[in-house]
Amino acid sequence: NEYEEVDFFDRERFYEFDEDSIHTFRKSIKPKLPIKVEKDDFEEALLKTLDRNVQNRARPLIRAIVSLCEKYKVDPYWVTAMVWTESHFKINARSRVGANGLMQVMPSTQKFLKSKMQKKGIELDSENLGQVLALSNGYWNQDLPTFKKVLLNLELGIFYIQYLNKKFNNSSHATVAYNMGPSWVKRSLRSNKKVGSKRNIYLNKVKRNYAKLAEADRHLYMTVAMN
């Protein structure tokens, strides 16, 4: 079918972001990220916003991060800012309390998320060899077992962000819940305490990193203008 071939080509070449999911912390920013954008252009624009030492660690991961954001309709700037904040793109990062990987997901949370995704019938990309190869983007061909673990950690974390954002319907509350736990946020809201105030160090770090990453918009529009 001719149209299916076009669709497949589009999926291979372009990201298509959900209009309601982008610019989580910068709803009024202009110009905005195009809804449909070439993968290579967007990835390069995003990488350019990172410090060089972070950029080198992020490069082999960026396709997986952004592709999973597209899959779950989550703002790619938001997720990338959280990976930057949580682990600085170090795949073996581990916290003192046992959170691990790029998304610093606790083992108990991993178990909860896997169960929830299974009930929803969601197929994990790390269990699909075709997706593993596509998202490795040529960087992990010599070590696919490690990349599968990286991909699983990313997908669980991104699904969790989506889950929290739906639960609280507030990206700041969802960000704090990712760090402090949803129960803490619920208790705070019930007690009329401020969640996501200027004194929240974690949220402020995520927002600062988000603002840097969102500069990719400018790089993208310069690329489009030159073409």
C-alpha cells in the first residue's frame, strides 16, 4: 500500500510530537518546536544545547530518549532535562537509596511500572529487537545487552513521568512527585502546602536544564531557514 510506505518512511525520518505535550514549562514561548521535525535535525539541535562533556555521554542515548517521548506523548525537553538532572546521562548512575540508571528508578517502582504497563498491554521497546536496533542508532551494536537495560530504564522512567502528569495534571507537581514520591505530593496538597515552590531545589534544577534544552528551538528554526 502506497500510503503505508509513506507512513513508514515518515516514522523512520521524522518525529511527530503531540501539540499538547510540548513546551511543558514554556507554554508561551515563541517560536515553538515544530510538531513534525526531522530526527537528525532535532537530535543535533538538542545536543548543541548541552555542555560538551554531557553532550558526549548524551549522543548515544538521544534517539532512544526522544523516540520514547514521542511514543508516550511526553515533552522531550522535559524528559531530557530530568535525565540530565537525575544522572547526568551516566548509564550506571546509582543513588545511596538504590535508585539506578539514567532515570534513577527505584527497584520497587520498576516492579510497579512493569505491572501497570503489562496490564495496559504495552510492549516494551527493550523486548523488541527491531526497536532495540533502531533506537541504538548504531552506537550500541557491540553491546546490545547493555543497551537493552538502558532502554528499559528509560522507558519505565518516561512512562512514570506520563503517569504522574496524568495523575496530578500539573507538570511541576509531577516533577516533584518523581523526586519525592506521589504520596508526599498528595499529602502536601491535602494540607494546602505549596508543591513546586521556588525553594524546591530539584524542580528548579529541572526547569533550568529545561530552559537550556529548549534553546534547540532556535537552532531548529535556523536550520529550516538555511534550507
